[in-house]
Amino acid sequence: MTHHIERQIEHLKERILRVGTLVEEAISKSITALINRDTNLAQRVMANDGEIDRMEVEVEEECLKILALYQPVAADLRFVVSVLKINNDLERMGDLARNIAKRVAQLTAGEPCELPPEIRTMAMQAQDMVKECLDAVVKGDPLLARQVREEDDAVDEARQKIRRRVIQEIKANPENVESLLRVNSVSKHIERIADMATNIAEDVIYMVQGDIVRHRSSD
Amino acid sequence: MNIQAETTPERGGNPEAFSAAVPADRLQAVAAGRDVPAEVHPEVREVTPVLEIDRFNLWYGGKQALHGITMPIPHNKVTALIGPSGCGKSTLLRSVNRLNDLVQSVRITGDMRLNGDSIYDPRMDVIELRKRMGMVFQKPNPFPMSIYENVVYALRIDGENNRAVLDEVCELSLRGAALWDEVKDRLHESAIGLSGGQQQRLCIARAIAAEPEVLLLDEPCSALDPIATGKVEELIQELRGRYSVLIVTHNMQQASRTSDYTAFMYLGRLIEYGSTSGIFTKPILRETEAYVTGRFG
């Protein structure tokens, strides 16, 4: 019985990491596709989202099974509950990557439009956060998780900058409004990805230390 | 009362906890006979105690079975004692109503106070003391008499013979023990004919008929099947708020389902004591974490 739950927990950990890897890949590919205007790559990202969705359901079923059959407590309970939430956030990150990929095709088809340089930096920052929050999950590292929380502010700022720039551009070149709105929504998606990474980081803090830090400013 | 000093806790829930690391240091220290202060959660310090256990030591001959136990047992709450076999939880429970007096080689120091009255005061009348507590054992022990007479037994030996009083106490106690509906039509049949679970609830009814200040339950479900266990557990939950209950259990899920406070004991020492939700979601010590997650014991 004892060893069973440990095995189940190990197994669950492997699974959630597999979802994490797929999502990380999807995000990185969607950004590359965006920067290189690579519609083929964007297509592949969209096609792969189904796999992430399927694995998300599997992980959730696995969590429910452990809760029902083993009634975990303490660290085990916090782990399973955190995985349930992390799983959900990862799936939504996958959807955001798919949305970015969708915009790539539209941007390529529409009027030519320069990407604001901030997008690239912002995308890098968000990707770093995704990588770090997954590392924090693997290592159960609350310090790394706290760092991720702090990095979110920079992404939010970049997002505001891009929004202001897009508004200016729309005023200057109203004929490009559609493409510019797409650029704006891409930046919104990237910002949301960073938010999800922050959520995951907060779940890691709960998983390891048992403190719910959501809705509290990072210290 | 004097609660043992705080210690610098080793935080539970570190990543190694997932990889089956059984913490050895504190447990080894305990095994080596060193004094390890208990980790008492802040919420326990604020309770109104019905029973105060104060620096209580107990020896069986030369062997010390309880080491400096200091803990308040809260009024009108359910408190569970958990820990691996031989940790002293039953010894502690039996010390509350001085059942260990019957064991010849037992020696104790320290004290326990029931609503302020010293239990181990030499002037304490043990029979009077035991009347103030109810005790229910592992195996149901109904007396070989009718259901009715079992329940009102305590009143009878106190000389109560008023039929109306006895009838009322009988019904109230059986209702309190969630047994009334099952036995109301056969109150005057032998209690021995009841099922195991019913017998155990009858023992609880008999205990609460005497309006005890504290109800002591020593693994009350370990001889029962899952259905009967469920009923007794439900009953314990219903007693909460009306009775002060101290329960010893081997079954951790039982502790988590039925109690408000949980104390973890190991080799005769109190290791960690806190609200049940605290102990089962966020224990402070790695040792408690390892025990409640089933990694040792």
C-alpha cells in the first residue's frame, strides 16, 4: 500500500512533466513560427494541440484515481492537488500557443506589418518563465518558483508597451488595423502564458511548503 | 498550563518527501532516549481543556513507556491519538482513568487534571473519578443483561430507581448513540443478541448515559466490519460539540475523519499535536509527514 502510492505519485510526476514538455515545445514553436512567419510550423503547432488535450484528460483521471483509491494526505495530497491545477494551466498554455500559431497564418495572409521589437523580448521572457516554472515542478524548488512570480511584472510591462505602440500605429496607419489588432492579441496571448507560468509557480510553492501565496504580492 | 518549548522545526513537505525518504534523525534521537520537545501547533495552545496532561511519565517496571507528556485535551472536541504500535497511546488513554493502577509494576510521575481536579492526587477516590469518565474498549463489552439495563447501569448503581428518569436517560442515550431506532422495540431483550457494531454503539450509549466529562475510546472500531465502523465513526462525529472525546486509533483515516485535533506519538513521546486538518494537510515535522503518508510505522 505504502509503496503503491509512492509509485503512483512518481508515475503522475512523469506524466505531468511530459505534458509540460509538450506545452513548452508548442509555445517555443509558435513563437518561432511568429517571428519567422513560418506557416508550416504554425500548422504543426495547431495540429499537436489535440495531443496536449488528450494527455491533460489522462493526467486528470490519474489524479482522481489516486484521490479515490489512496486518499493521500499531507505532502502526497498537496502534490496531487497541485498537479490537478498545474495540469489545467498547462492545457490552457497549449491553447494559447495554438492561438498564437493561428495568428501567424492570418498575419502572413494580411497586409504586411512589422512586429514590434518588444514582442520578441517579451516572448523570450515568457518562455524563460515557462521553463523555470517547469523546473520548479521537477525539483520541487520554491525559490525558483518565487523567482518566476517576480518575473511576471516585466512581461506585463512589455505587454502595456506593445498595446500603446499598437494604438499609435493604428492612428498613423488605419488601413493596417486588422494586422495591428492581431499583433495586439498575440502580445495578449504571450502575457497570458506568463500568467499561467506564475500560477504554476504558485502551485509549486503550495505543493512544497503548504502555503497558498495566490493573491499576495511576491515578497 | 505548561506546554513544552518550541523547537526549530524541520519543515515537512520537502521534495525528498516524494521519494520515500523516511526521516531518521528525530526518530533516532527519540529511540536513543533523548528528550525531543513536542511540536505543538498554535491553535492547540488556545483551547479550553477538559483534561490537562502535565509532564506525565509512566514506567512499567524499569521500562519507561511515557516520557514527559504535556498536552491539553480540548473541551467538547474530539482528539485522536495516533502513532505506531507501542508508542504509548493506549497507555496514555488508560492512564486518564487510572486503569494502569491495576498493573502492579507501574510507577508514574507528573499529573493529569480533569476539569482542574488532580487525577493522581492520593486523596482522589478512583471510583468517583471513573464515574466522571466513560470508556469504550476495542471489543464491545455489553453486560449480560437487557439493552435497557446496560444503558441505565450507571444510574442503577448510583441508586436511581425512578422508572421515568431511567426511561428518559435510556432513550436519550440510545438516541445519542444513534442506536434508538434499531433497538427501541426490543429494549428488554439481551444485549448479547445485538450485532458487533450495535453492541459497540450500546457501549457508547452506556458510557454517555452517565454524562461523562470525557469519553475515552480505545480503538473502538478495530473489531468491527466496515459498515459498523462507518456507523460508529458517524456517531463520534455527532458526539463532537457535545462531549469531550479522546480516541486512540490505529486507523489514520479514522483519525482524519472523526477528530478535531490529532496528536502523533512515537515511542512514548508526544511528537506533534495540532488541528486534525493541520496534521493531515500541512504537518510541521517531516516525521509526522512520513507517518501520516504511510511511509513508516
